[in-house]
Amino acid sequence: MQKLQSYIHGKWVEGSGEGVPLIDAVTGETIALSDTKGLDFDQALKYGRQKGETLRKMTFQERGNMLKKLALHLTKKKKQFYEVSFRTGATKVDSWIDIEGGFGNLFANASLRKVFPNQAFDVEGDPIDLSRGGRFMAHHILVPKEGVAVHINAFNFPVWGMLEKCAVNWMAGMPAVVKPATNTSFLTEAVVREIINSGILPEGSLQLISGSARSILDTVESQDVVTFTGSADTGRMLKSHKRLLEESVPFNMEADSLNASILGEDAKPGTPEFDLFIKEVRNEMTVKCGQKCTAIRRVIVPENLVEDVQIALGKSLGKVTIGDPRLKEVRMGALVSKDQVQEVRERIQEMTKTASIVYGDLEKTHTIGADANKGAFMSPIVMREDNPFENIAVHSTEAFGPVSTIMPYKNMGEAIELSKMGKGSLVSSIATNDDKIAADYTVNAATHHGRILVINRESAKQSTGHGSPLPLLVHGGPGRAGGGEEMGGKRGIKHYMQRCAIQGSPTTLTEITGIYQPKAKYKQAEKHPFAYHWEDIQPGMSLKTHNRTLTDTDIVNFGNLTWDHFYAHTDITSLEGSIFEKRTAHGYFIISAAAGLFVYPNKGPVAANYGLEEIRFLRPLYHNDTIHVRLTCKEKVDRDQKGTELPSGIVKWYVEVFDTEAVDEEDKLVAIATILTMVQKKQDVFHEIDRLFLEQKLSLLKEDQKPEWGMMMPQHMLEHLEGSFNLGRGLGGDVEIITPEEHLDKVKETLYTYEKMPQGYKHPLMKENELEPLKHESFDEAKKSFLKAYDDFHLYHQENPDAMIKNAVFGELSYFEWKLLNRKHINHHFEQFGLI
């Protein structure tokens, strides 16, 4: 029998023991053996710590783009994972949540690169002035921990459970060692194998232990982080591990909990909220066969609606078909194993000492396309507990399967109290269209739940549902739920980073943080800051402007232009008792005047004004006051290339407006703002194309020169490029655009990137493995004709500046877009022949 492999120390390895059988949950057949005997977990942790340096040195933007690339790669391979997932008992919908939900975590965390600085560490919060005058200050930074993230995962989500954690630690710059639950580890192994084969992650970023790893915590260190998902009992045992306590290792626990859903008193039968409530409970009972840490275990309803809920839920569950998860008509598959079925039955029997089963059969399960006796199948079970304040088994015993218990409440106070009796849950929900009821429940129950969902008709179509943790929201809960937090967007990433308070002068902290701190020394720019490309701008780079006097006429005209006739600007007879002494300049006029002083009028790398983040007016300015401005680079934020824009980044500028004539130092600064500009990045990938460049390169080209790739010879290449120039001035006739219209915009956007054409790229209209016949009699004639075509192309567009000429691949292109295409195209072929 084949053994699953683990991936540690940079290679796939097998254990040396006999192995533990892994069983197909549907057929009962043995899939593979799990064996980790003889594997050195201590060395695996050391290997991760050592290799983790590569991740730690990457910037957030690099890590984010890495996750995005991995998510796209895995999405292309998803079909093969579904086939494996069916063997865990999961239906296609169940598998979609696990597999594509896991990939979604990669995408979501990748997008967080936009909210982090363009460096390997984060700067948290605002600067703190520790002295009067701001010459001694503090800030907080977060740096990647130098250990490994050890993830001990549950059986129910073998893909999502791994990726929702790894996406976060990778984004933080920390490698991971993943220990999935043994009985579904074969699916985790399949995904990890594809991740490793992709080569997208730096070596050491991910290691996998496919099976038992009881000693893995014995050698963890203080820089490591341990996470656990599973039963509360196991979690508490691991949390008290001697090594964790000795080394003060952070331990994040997410445990199964007795989540509750409440039916609001207004949500009576016939209302959308009642129907939504029944649907939500049914889904949470049957998706993954109820094997979800977020599943609804306690169904809390008004006492006068218990019968209605019981009947409606029974009817809804009666439509659920159980069987082989590969079949389209099947809505619920199998539990993970027969052992799990037995455990769920035992837990139900504990609860039925006081509660009664009102739907389902513990002994019989009708299945489609599968043998109920061979697979781990079970009927959904609904119980009813009429005395939930006295009989507390329903608040302390969890049957981790398709099981829920209905219980009554008299008023919202009782509903809140019942929800709290679970002693902490991952999620609760309430179905109500009364926002006062929703507010009452949410505010008063929030102490005992990690997340609360309000279900109503307004959000129903977009709602992700009670049981769906989202990457940008915290996932965890108090008490029984483990007391930890996972995911949560930026919050989750910080769990894998060390926070450090730093103190020093503003100038020193500017250099440390990469963010300009007010009152730091300026770095006088040699030319106007707006004349630099994004890469060449540095925090602290600064410009002091010339002066401008604000006249009475300026203030009146600004008021007339904007219709802002606030009395301080227009009616000087009404100033008595106000903070103003005479006619006052509009605050927005001051900022507009400041912009007029610091804006660079010439065309340059600054592509656009991107926005205004903060603005403060420290004291009034009056007519005849004179101002000057200090413009300083505060921070740089990387930005993905978007649409038909040239690659650019965002620069945040710190704007200080000074009263030039103020005597007291404290009165000089009158306004501050942070403005954002979109600044183009340097194009240093391609050689710019002009006639002199072409002549120089053609002088180096030999008629018999061999290409680095492809079939073309030099004359074929020149005639091919000549044809492109001719197409670019409309000599191709009525060109048929072969790119589907729905993809055309995305294809055209590639012209604006600084990415090279791939080697071996074949134009869709070129013949397969066959060159076009040569049309010029000699190589020298081809050179001359090529240069003439270049000249004719530019002359045509100078005479027809608004011309839009079709290209078969990219659609209609302007002169500028044709030049972008020609630049990429010529660089591609000149590189092919070693000319550049």
C-alpha cells in the first residue's frame, strides 16, 4: 500500500514504520498509509527558521504578489483536488468551500500588500511626541518573527485550514510547518505537492508532516508561533505543554464551540427572516455533514414558535439527499470516518437524557449511490430541549456532525443568556428585520462570541452566511472557542510579527521607519520633487517654495468661485465674539494656494493627484498675510499596474504651510496636510526606440546570425517587424480582431506594463513551424525597407494624430499604444538575436 509522504528539509520523505490506514469515507476502502516514524521534527523546525530569512527580507508587496501568483496557479489545478476531496466524504459544494475557499484566503491576504509600507516590516499607528517641541519621539514597528509557524489543523477542512493560516504567516514573512489531521491528510498532501512543484514559494516556506507528530512541540522556541484548530479538550492539553510555557511561545487556539442562532420575535412564519433562518440552520447542519467549527448547534427560538420551527426545519431537511458526494443530486455526503459517526452518536445519547430527537434516525440512513453500511453516513438529527436553563447538556456537549438542538426563550434577555451558556463561541447569528432587536442582542451577547451575523431580507442575497469565516474578519472566540484569533486582515498578520517600541529623534526615526516624521531634518532635493520618478523619491526629500501674499480680493474671489460665503470670509461686521479678528482666508483656499506654490507645471513623472488624506488648520490667516510652503516626501506606497496606465506608485507628501511674517516660532506653522500623488515608475526594462538606436543595432546584425530561440533568421525578423510598422499605419486593410471582446481590455492592458514578451511567443496568425517567404531580394534591402517603414509609420501618425488603427490581437490602438507595442516587439526580437 502506498504511503503518504511528508515534505521536510527540502525533500519528500516517508516514515520507517508500518503506517496507519487512511480510509475513503464513502466506500470504506483504504486509500494510503500515514507514517511519520523516524522523521526528525526538531530538524524540520530548525530548517524552517534558517530558510525563513528569504521570506523575512521580502517586502510586503513581494510577499503579496507571491501569494497572488500561488493562488492563480492553484486555481488552474483545482479540478484534481476535487477528485481527492470526494474521498473525504465532501460534496462538490463542501469541497468548493474547502478548496476554493482556501485559495480565496491567498487572494484576500495578497490584496493586503496595499495597506502595508513598501518594506519588509510594518510601522504601526501614529508617531508619539515624548517631549515638548517634538525632538524626542517614539513609534512602533512590527518585524517578522525569526521562527516558524507550527500549524496543527483539524480534519474537516484539509485545504482551507492550512491556507487560511499559511496565507497570513507568509504575508508576515514567516515560514510554516503544517501538521494536518491524519485522516484527511491525503488531500492536504496533494495541495502541498502542487505548491512545492510550482516553485513559487522560497524553499523552506512550507513543510508538511503527513501524520502523527506528537513530539513536534518539544523543541519549539520563543520566536515560533503555534496554532491549533480542533477540539477544546485537545487544545487545552496542548496549550499547557511544558515547552510552550518555558519558552513563552505564542499559542493561538481555535476550538469547536456550541454556536447559537437566534430567531427574532418579529421573524414569524411567512416573513423572509423566518425562511432565511430555517435555510441557514439546514445548511449549517448539512454542509460538510455539520463537521464545521462554526456550525449551528443551538437553535434558540421564541417559545411560541418552537413547533413552527420544528415542522419547517423537518420539512427542509426532508429534501436533503444523502450519498456518494460525486453525484449531482446528492446534497450531503459522509462524515470523515466511522469512528466519527460513533462519536457523534455517543454525544447525542448523552444529550437525549433530557432532550428528545424530533427529526432523524440514529440507526437508519437512506443513501444514493453508496452503501450506507460501508461509508460513514448518518442522518441529520434535530433535538428539542424544552428546559434549556435547567438541562445544560445542550450547552456543554457537542456532537460534531449533522446535529442541532431547538430550545425556547421567553424574551430577548433569555435568548442572550442562553447564547452565553455555551461559554464562548466562534459565531452567533440572529434572524430579525428589527434593527433594535438586532442591536440589543449584538451589544449584549458580543462578550461571548467571536463574530455575530444579523440575517435579514436586506443582506440575504449578498450574505456569506452564519458559518463562513472571512479572511478580513477575525476568526476565533472567547472561552470554549479557545480565546484566540485567526485571520482578521492586518490584525492576523501581526500575530506573526514582533511589536517593538522605538525611541529617538524625528530624523533618526525617519531613517528607521522609512516614513518622514514631523520636525525631522529635511533632505533638500536637487530639483523639484515632482521631477523624480517613484523609485528616486525618498522620505524626507523636500522643497521650500517662494512666498505668496493672500489679498482681500483673493478671498472674495474664492468665495464667489466656490459659493462658500461663511461669514468670516464675507461679513467683517459679524466677527465680534468669534475667534476671527478680520477677513479670514478660507481653509481650502489656503490649501489651494499652497498647491499653486508647490505644484511643478511641466509634464513629468507625476501622473495625477491621487487624493488628500488629512488636513488641519492650526490658526486663521487673514488678508495681506504672506505664506510659503514646505513640501516633503512622507511615505511611498507601491501600487499594482492597473488598466491602461503606465506602472506607478503612490507618494504621500507632507505639506506644511507657514506664515512667513510670524514672529513667534509657535505661530509660524498655520496648516498641515498629507496629499497623495500617482508617480510613474522608471522604465528601465526596454531600450527606447528611435531611428539612431535602430541604425546602431542594425549595423551589428549579421545576415547569418543565429537566434537565441525560434526559427527566424535576421531577414525574416526585419521583414516581420516591417510588417508590424505597416499594419500600424493601416496598410493591413480591414484587420479582423481575433481576441474575444470580453478579453480585449485585459489584453490591451499588457501593452502598458514593463513586462517582456515571453520567449518563443507565437503570434496567433503566424503559421505553425513554418516561416513566411522572404519578400526582399537581399538582406541590405530588408534593412533599408525596415527603416523606411519605421519613418513612414511615424509620419502617418504625425499627419493623422487621432487615427485608431486595428491590431488583430490588441484591438484598436492609438499612436501612443502602437509605440508601446513596437517598443516591446522590437526589444523582443533584438534580444532574440543578441543585439541587446
